[in-house]
Amino acid sequence: METTSFVIEVSEEDFQTEVIERSRQTPVVVDFWAPWCGPCRVLSPVLEGLAQENGGRFILAKINVDENPSLAAKYGVQGIPMVKAFKDGRGADEFVGAQPQPAVRQFIQRLLPSEADQKVAQGRTLLEVGKHKEAEETFRAVLAGQADHAGAWLGLARALAPQGQDQAALDALSHVPLGTPDGNEALRLRQEMKLRTEAGNADEAGLRARVAEAPGDLEARYKLASLLAVERCYEESLEQYLEIVRRNRSFNNGAARDGMLHLFDVLGDDPLVRTYRNRLASALFV
């Protein structure tokens, strides 16, 4: 098989990057196959043809199960060909066995972004270049036609917050369901807005200088921790919060502990969470 930009070979070493992380931007369809498998030789040209036809709207990742047995075991591959689709960093759909081209095409179509999804992507691009008002208009146009589009509500909140419309942004975030990738991002944004308010207009260099000169200045340390969290310097932020807990767990009604708990929610299954949960427990109860 000759790989292209739309059809790639993936191994255990690069699966996380090429499938899981990549699927957060573009759907990835994984074809678990083996050279000796007759049905695989029937299905592979169908998948590869659809990948070329769609021109990058999804990526086809080919995994030779003989060369990558750990991946096959991890994803429950008991018969091949097995096709698993990933979207937003998670498994989205799958089928086993060689399927006719119309069935495979329908499988692919269910994964591809809708017109509303494409407009939301355009809005996100506008956000990246600082065109917040134009992005707001784009997201509102999507919501006018699909009022339950979580990505559009999240994008609207991200467009409103830099324009100083914090309450409107929070109202938009309330429409994003929890327990989803968009919901996790909404939680992070809500916490970021709270931290930005707490940090105020403080200057990071000035706060660092205050903490270095007076380590017991917990107000400065707390603002520094909040500012670092806004900047997504999560580990250093957690360390500053933890130092406050060690020095005075009751400071500002336990605000440092609460700050750590909020960051745990934002970070999800990041290894930092387990590390700092244990350190927080030690500081509170030992």
C-alpha cells in the first residue's frame, strides 16, 4: 500500500498522536488488517478510495495487527478486518468484516462534519486571529439554524468573553452539555474566566517579585496562581495553590484548595491530577 496524506500507516509508537490527538481536528478511521487476510484485501481498496474521494475530510489509518498486537488487544480486535472510527479523541463507531461500498460510504458520512460543523470551524479560525465580533456573528448564525449545537455555544462564549461580555459568555456556556469534549472545554473556560477575575490586572513579574520578597504574602501568591492557571501553566499554578494550603489552609475561606479542585476538573485524566491530589491530601490531613 502506498500511503498519502489521507491514508497513513500507524504503529503502537505513533497511535496516540496520529489517531487520538489527530481525531480532535479531523475524524480518523482505523483499519485493523493483516497481509494474509482475504477480506482485508477486499475492504482496503474501498476505504482507501473513499479517503481519496473525500480529500482530507477524514484520515484513514492502517494498522497491521501482526506488527502491532498490543493495539489490537487494547481495542478488542478479535476478527479482521475491523474498522474503528475516532472523533474528538474518542471512539465514535465501528464495524467488523468486509462491507459493500455503499455501507462503508454511509459509515463514513456519519463521521464527517455537517454544514453547521464547518461553519463552527470557520468561527474558530476567526477566533484564532482575534476577530471576535465576526466569530460571534458566525456562531449566532449557526445557532439560528441549530439551537442545540454545543460547539457553536462554546464558540459563542469564547467570542463574547474577550469583548467584556462575561455574563453573556457564562449564559452561553450553560448550553454546553457536560461529560463531552465541548463540555470539558466549557468547564475550563468557565474556570478561566473566574481565575482572570481573581487575578485582576496583576502583572506576573510583579507578583513573582512580591512572592520572592515575602513568601508569606498569600494574597500575591494566590493571584499569581490564578494568573498562571489562566496562562495554562497548570503545574506551577497547582504548586502555588498547594503552598498556600501548606501555609494557611483557611486563607480566603479555603480558596487555594478550591482552586486546586477546579483545576483537577479542568485537567481531567492528566497525570498531574493524581500527583497533586495526593499532595493536597497530605497537606490537609497529615
